[in-house]
Amino acid sequence: MFVSCFGFSQTESTKGVGINTTDLAPGSALQINSTTRALVQPRMTTAQMNAIPTPLDGALIYNTTESNWYIRTEGIWQPFLRTETPSAILNRGSMNGGIILANDDAITSFPVNENYVLSTGSGFYKLSANHGEVQVLKSGTYLISAGFSTTNMPTGNRNYRVEVSINGVKPLIITDGAVNLPNSDYWGTSGNILLLLNANDIINVGYSLKGASAGTANAAFFNIGVSKL
């Protein structure tokens, strides 16, 4: 069937719909031919986008608030084009007595939470008041980085470890080793790990500094970075 509609010719067949063409490619569900006109997606604000009732995954609109296309994926609207890697970065500066020196293998969560945020990665992460905790909102591959340092590491041998747990289990080592300073001095460590995470997984980053005696040291910084690749 051939129809003229608003200056376009439309061809309907069991294979698909063609606009301004009678030569529909076999694999086309919708084919539009033009050298003078553009295809314009629905245009709306963020509020209007969020008010769409039960949109299907794969729905596509142009968000005039953000000046970007948005696509519906896994039940969430997200930018179709990203210029940055969505990251959550938590950082805390110097703290007197902020580092726990242990004489056992106890793990202490990094003392950073939603109050120490440098970047939130809006729509990709959820932060809380819990120390060392970040919840990912989308499935995918993530780069987890973590580090801390002290301005007055005591003399003597100490084993260090930085680890990440997923949903309270599966602790994985980010970095570990041993340090033995002849004099009290500045010291720090950092590392990273790639993880395949599911939507709503909660990660927690912690550390231990085990030696012959327990106590505290002054912290220069604590840092956690989570980036979706």
C-alpha cells in the first residue's frame, strides 16, 4: 500500500515501514530516506522525561534540560552519550590519630562516607553514612582504587592490607605487603582492582596495619575511587 502523508511517501509491507521510499531494505523495520529533512526525537525536560509512564527499556528522547540524548536501560534513564567516566570519589584529609594500628588481623573501614565526597557520579552510585561504603546502581565493570597514608608511621615491622568486600562477603585484596621503617616517618600505600559488579551491589573498602603493638597514627589522607568503565 502506498500513501502520501505530510509530503512523505509511506510504503507499508509485512517487512516494515518506509517513509519517502518505495525501496525498503529487507532488514528494515522502519526506513526513512531524505536529503533535506532530519529525524527529530521527542524533546522534553528532565521533569517531563521522568513523568513518562512505564517507559520500555530502549526508549530514546532528547533531554532539553541536559542537552543530551537519554536512553532507558535497566529501568533507569541515563545519558546516551557520556563525555566522562562516571565516578564516585571519596576523600578525607589529615586526622590526628586517624589510623588504627592493630596487633591482629582486624579490618577497619576507610573513614570516608557521604560527607567526604569529591564526585558523586549521579545516577550510578548511592552513598551513605557508613564508612568505606559505596553502592553501585548499574551492572558492569568497575575500577576500584583505594589508598591511605600516615605522617608518623612507627618504627618496626608491620604488615599492611587494603581490601574490598562485596555485599559483606568475598573480601578481595587491593594491595598488601610489609613495611619496616628505621625511624618514624611518612608512609602510604594505594592500589586498584577491576570488579564485575551487579546493580545494587554494595562494596566496602577497609585496611589493616598489623604489628607487635596496637595504637594509632596520624592520617594524611584516605581516598576511595569507584569508576564504571
